[in-house]
Amino acid sequence: MGEQNFQAGEKAKEGRTEKVRAAAGDAFFKASDMARDAAEKAKRAASDTTSGVSDSVLGVLNEQLAAGAKAGGRLANAMRLAADDLSKESPLLAGVVRTVARNVDDYASRMEDQTVDELTRTASDYTRRQPALVFGLAALAGFVAFRTFKNAQSVSAPPIQPTNANHSELDRRHG
């Protein structure tokens, strides 16, 4: 009978162990489901935030593009006024300025109705159609920038502190 009680106790113990294991397994699965749900929510929130930031940045860029187009229109108007002033003294130069003003105004008008996405697409298409021209212009711009920065570094500012020659000149004047 002692052995039967021992076996019954062992079975009861095994039953409790199984219940604990089952409860632990359920808790683990629930915790992992909760963690997966939390990760999914975090991913969605990050995606929504990124999308919101991207939309905000594009909105600002589109506003700046429209402002730049308006500034281009104002520049064209100023160029026309300058051409009117030049027409008396130099009609040939006035004609050149009017032509440039017309081109600036046309460009500004086209830019005013475009978004950043459309402008990017247009630039990309142009680069595909005229790669040599685009890369040539980029190389030219790089060369001009290089020469400009190289020359800017070679120009030195005058010294802030007076030199000995300046002191002796001041002493001679006041002495």
C-alpha cells in the first residue's frame, strides 16, 4: 500500500508538473504573441512617422520650389526693366537681356506648376536622354567650383595685430 500511495503521489506530482508546464507554455505563447503585436505596432508607428516626415519634407520643398519660381518671375521683370533702360544706350545688349529675361520667365512659369517629384522625374528623363551634356555640365561646374575654392584659399587676410613697421610709423608721427 505504501507503494501505491507513492505511485499516486508521483502521478499527482506529474499531473501538477504537466499543469505547470502547460501554464508556462501558455504564458510563453501569450508573451510572444504580445511581443510580436508590440513589434508590429512599433513598425507601423515608425512607418507612419517616416511617411509623415517625408510628406512634410516634400511639402516644404514644394513650397520652396513655388517660391523660387515666383522669385524667377520677379527676376525676369527686373531684367526687362533693365533692358528698357539699356535700350537707349545699347540696343543690342538690351535685346540680349530681354531674350534672357524671356527664358528666365518661361523657366519660372514651368517650375511654378511642378512638384518636386515631377521636377526630379523631368531631370532624370533629361539625364537619360542627354547623359553627355549633363555630365559635361557637371564636370564644368566642378572645375569652376574647384578653381573658385582654390583661389579663395590663396587670398590671405591682412594681419589683425600691427606689425613692427606700423609701430615705428606711429611712433614717428606722434613722437
